[in-house]
Amino acid sequence: GISRRAAMAGPCVSILAAASPAHAKNWFDVIWGLKTDEQVIESEEKDVEQDLKNQPWTNFLDRARLMNLEAVLQAEEDTVKAEEKDVERTASRGKAYQQDQKYQKDEQRLKGFSKLAEKLRFSNQESEELSELQGKLSTLR
């Protein structure tokens, strides 16, 4: 799998991206949260790049997974930047960013990229183990 730091950064991105705008009291808090998300994604991208450099060329499946993860992280970062612009644009007009359709679309895209990135962070075996553990946790709740 990828480095432990990169694997741990992923869930933080999902939590921050999904939670910070919804719970922010003003647009500045949202921008701050999105900037933080962007930094976490950039750090994870660097970790994935390092993992790709260390991955033997003979392991095609893991290389492909890491390359896909790298592309998804870049798309996720681009979407976070778009959300920042959406919030700044609507705030400068004195409107609520949450009501902005472009912001809502970007938020949906970001959630989709986050889910996809979570799946790509782990090998197939690790993903199956994670799904099994998540299933067991959901029955305990």
C-alpha cells in the first residue's frame, strides 16, 4: 500500500472537505477550511509521487492504482480551488455561498472524488479488509 502518512491524510481530507463548509459560521472560515484541505491534498500528492518512485515497475496493478490516485487527488485539489473561488465570488456579492449552484456542484464533485480516492488508497486486499471492518462497525452502532 501507500505510505502510512498518505493513507492517514486521506480520511482527513474527506472529513474536512465535507464538514468545514457546512459548519463554518462565515465565508472566511470556509476559505480557511478549504485552504487547509488543499494543503493536506498537496501533501498526500507528494507522498503518492514518492510511493510511485519507490514502486517496482513489475508491479503493474499497484503502479496503476497509484497513478489513478494521483490523478484523482489532482482533480480533488482543482475542485477545492474552484470551491474557494465560488465562495469568494458569492461572498463578494453579499450572497450565501451555500445557495450558489456552482458551489453545490463543486461540493458534490469533491465528495465523489474523496470517495474514489479512499478506494484507491489501498490495494484490493486492503480494501476488502477495510470494507469488512466498516461493515462490522456499522452493526455495532
